[in-house]
Amino acid sequence: MPQAIRFAAYRNFVRCDYTPDPHLTLKIADTREELEACFGLLHDAYVASGFMKPDPSGLRVNIYHAMPTTTTLCAKFDDEVVGTISLIRESAFGFPLQSIFDLRAVREKRGRIAEVSALAVDQRFRNTGGFVLFPLMKFMYQYCEAFFDTRHLVIAVNPRHIEMYESLMMFQRLAENQVDSYDFANGAPAVGATLDLHLAPRQMQEAYAGKPLRKNLHHYFAVAKLPNIVMPARRYFTTNDPVMTPALLDYFFNQRTQVFEALAARERGLLHAIYNLPQYQEVLPRLPVEPETWYRQRAHARYYLKCPATFTLATDTEVVSHSMLVIECSDDGFQALSHDPLPLNRWGQAQINLGHRETSIIQAMAVRVEKTAGNWAYGFAVTETDLPWRTLVGVLQWGSTHDDLNIASQFLQD
């Protein structure tokens, strides 16, 4: 059949449930039990599909799951994990699919990229009209759009599944049509595709125009609210929710599997740069006796921000304000994106919305600039910081997980 007819047929099978069973809960997997259940479910599903060979651990775990920029979502029914999906935002280790697919066209556009990976649904819930799958996909869509600071999703899927993503969610194939052997999936064929979350709502609205609500994925994904979805509570406008404590890293990557042991020297160095807090050193794989200089120089922000801000400069004749977006911070400065070119080495006032009820007003000066796609990226030095700013920096330096943030926020607030 022609593609338009095939896609229409896929959409005709859609069944959106706006009042899911209250026994179904969707949340970030953040405990050892939840993560282990997700990795076990993924292992069994991948083995059954031929995408991996059985592992003695009974788990499918890889180095991307260890990254603080990866979030694993889970669906639980009566407190049992019955579905999972992982969102891998780019880190020093990149993405799994970039080894076989060219992402240059996606990178040329604005916005951060996340790979959708590790999707599995319990066999008991696979033929239930999307009872678990659709709420899980909606959770992914909503989390990426509102919490994960992501514009572009990328996927690598088996060719027999690609038209489902194209027809239902408006994914578009990457330049390469198909890869015959994808090592990350045990040599199975794969097709790469991408979804622009800024354009998808309009595209879905057109595709589902005239459909009743029960068949309208645009309304389901972009408009409806499901009480079953538990979004993370954040005091600040941070954009990721890391959960890997030293104990969890040790359990999953040293004890249950040998993922850390199998890392090459350069990968070990990158891991140490990412987890550079003292409490992590005992569980990370050992570095070479004399590490290369880039081990010490490489640094990665553990927490990214998305804080709206205004930078005001005063002269003898006028006061000019510029809108910015603060994306990272440190003890003595921050990084921000601006549509306007700003002068360097001139002190001004930055008013930064740190959270829904938190605002900082500090003296700042742009000291370096880099042109990015549609924006100017500035590095700012700061002086005369106020209490909200110092509290934010203290919270971010407290630890490395989402729980660390919450605990530090309560401690410093008290």
C-alpha cells in the first residue's frame, strides 16, 4: 500500500486512555530495586528479540546508564515495574547510535539532543492496546519537553518498527536509510530517525485533525494531563535528574556486571572527570599509573540549568536590557545564551530566575563569547553575589544526584 494509506492504518489502531488504571504509575527509576527491575526487563526483552545474547547477570546495563545525563523512566503496576525507557542526553561518551548514524544535520539545528533507548514492556502488557506503552511514551514526551531541556530526540530501531514511530509520532528518518548490522543490538539491522519536539505538536495536530480524542495522539501527548505521571520535584530550574550514587554505581557496574572493568583507559579517564567527587573514587575503575594531562583537564557540568535572565547595562545616556538564558553556573561565573550581541568586559546587572520562586540579582561581566546556532554563548564573571545565588551554587556542589539536590536545598534553607 502507498505510505499515506499505511500511516493512516497505523493511526486508526490508536487507543488513547485518558483515565488509566490508578494502579499504573509512571516515574523516574531512582531506587536500586526499580533500576534492577528495569535492567532485568530490558535484558529479557532484548534476548527474546535477538538484540542481545543472555548475560549471566540477567541485566542489560551499559556505560550510558552510568551517566548523570541519562534518565531511566519506568511504568509500575501495583508497584511492579512493567515498562521502561531510557533517555540519554549527550555526555563525554556521546550517544550509542552516533557510531553508525550521521547526526550532523540534527546538530546544525538549535537545541539539545537526547537518544531514546532501552524501551521494553512486560510481555503480559504488550497486547493490551497500549495500556503501558502509550502512557510511557507520553511520559517520555512530556519529560523531554518540560524537564529535560531537549529539542531533538533520536532513535535507532529495527526496520519493522520504524513506520510506527513515523506515522504515530512524526519521527523522520536520518540520512542513512538502514544499517544492516548494529553492534549495540547484537548485529541486528537498524534505522535511525529524529523528532523535533518544537515542530512535532503542529505536525501531529495536522495528522490527527478531525480524529476523536480516543484516537488523537496530538491531544494525548501535547494537551492531556495524566494523574498517573509523577514528575520530579525541583527547587531550581535544573534540567536533568541523576540518580547514580556511589553505592548504585558499584552495585550495577562492578558487582552485577563488569561494565567498568571493560572500559578503555580513555573512557576511564572521562568517567573520573564526570564523577570527580571524593566519594566516587573508590568505586570507579582505576586510572593508568600516569594519566594523560587531558584526564585532569576534562571537566563536565554535572547539573545544567535553564534559567531565564535579564542583563542590564547602563551608560551615561541610556539603560539597555538584554534577555538571556543561563545554562550553567559555577563559583565565580555562569554561561548564558543571548540572541543579542553583548559587549565584553563591561559590568552590568544580571537578574536570574533560579526557580519558580527564587530570583538572584548579581553584578556580572561578559568575558568571553562564542557564536552558536542562532545565539551568542557568553561566559560571565560575577561579583557581589547575593544569598539566592550562593545557595544555588552550594546546592549544586553538595553532591551528584537528584536526592542530593533536594537534601541540600532543605538543609541550606533551614
